[in-house]
Amino acid sequence: MIQILVVDDQQLVRMGLRMLFEQAPDIDILGEAENGAEAVRLAESLLPDVVLMDLRMPVMDGITATRRILAARPATRVVALTTFDDDDHLYPALAAGACGFLVKDTPPAELIEAVRRAADGEAPFSRDALDRLVSRAVDARVGASPAARADLPAAPAVTPREREVLGLIGSGLSNKEIADRLHLGVSTVKTHVANLMAKTGRDNRIRLAVLAVATGITADQGPAEG
């Protein structure tokens, strides 16, 4: 059973999430918090596997709450909940330790699956939010100094199969979905992901996804061997 804590300052949002997750037989809502300070306190006492964390809240924001929860319990998986105008908060949330981010209007079935993926050690994210993040970062650097423009990521030196996997990571697919798409075993996909992290210096799946989008590596690749 995946045990979760729902954190949002809007009661209607919390109610909607509770109604949604009550339909999932493998997910149990331990509690709800309406601000970051309450989230930190409940996370310490309830010990959830996954925390769905709103980013903008009174008393204590979601970024600070994420940092404090993970400082006390690093194994907790925090998934940021975002809206279109929260983009400026996403990188700080990831820097604080959030394992992924989802827009609040994510379809219900995808949201449930994202919680399962987070509990399984993966990094769920909403592709449209990722695209906006990358676009803003690229635009900012293009308008900056030559040194800043030189810091834009270059296409990584990887094998054709690793490039396929990287493109699918950038599309938001899970390890199982990638395995099914490429007709590989899940363990093989995990090996490719680990190799990609080692070769690119990206230490988590979100950073790999950002790299894929920023360098134009897409899931539309031809077949590869390996």
C-alpha cells in the first residue's frame, strides 16, 4: 500500500484529490495539510511514502517544506503540484529535493499512475511544464552573454539505443513504458538510464528529461540495436 500526504492550501483541491485517490485500491491517504508548516509536522508523525506538495501556500511555502521534510526523511518522495504560473518555482522545488512535478489539471488516471511511479523510485513530470521550463531557460541564455550561451547543453555522446531511451525519458515515459516501446526488459532500461546519468553528468531523471528537450532529442527515433 502506498501511503500519501496531500498538501494544498485550497480545501476543494484537497477534497478532489482525496476523492480521486480513494478510488485507487493500492493508495492510502494518511492526511492532509493546508500549509507547509503543517506538512512538515504531519510528514514527521505519519511517515508517508509520497507527499503531493503545493508550492505556493501561506505560513510556509512548499519549497521550504520539501527541503525540511527531506532533511528529516530523505526516503520520502515529494511530488510538486503546479499551475501554469508556478513555473518560476519548479527549479527551486527540484533543487529542494522534489522528485517530480505535475500540473494540477493532470488527468486523474495519469495522476494516480504518477504517484505509483514516484513510490517506485521514478520521477513523474508533466511534459508541458517541462517544455515551458526548458523554453524559458533557453530564451534567457540566448539573450545573455556569449559565456552564458556557451553553457547551453550540447547533444550528448551516447549510443543509438541510449539516445532512444533519452528521448523517451524526455517524453515522460516510465521505465516499463520505455521497455514496452523498445521491446526490452525493464532491468535493461534501468541500465541504460544509469549509463545515461553517468555519461551526461545528470544525477536524476528530471535532469535527463531537461537535457533531452533542450537538445531536441525526441522519442521519434528509428530502431536501434542494443
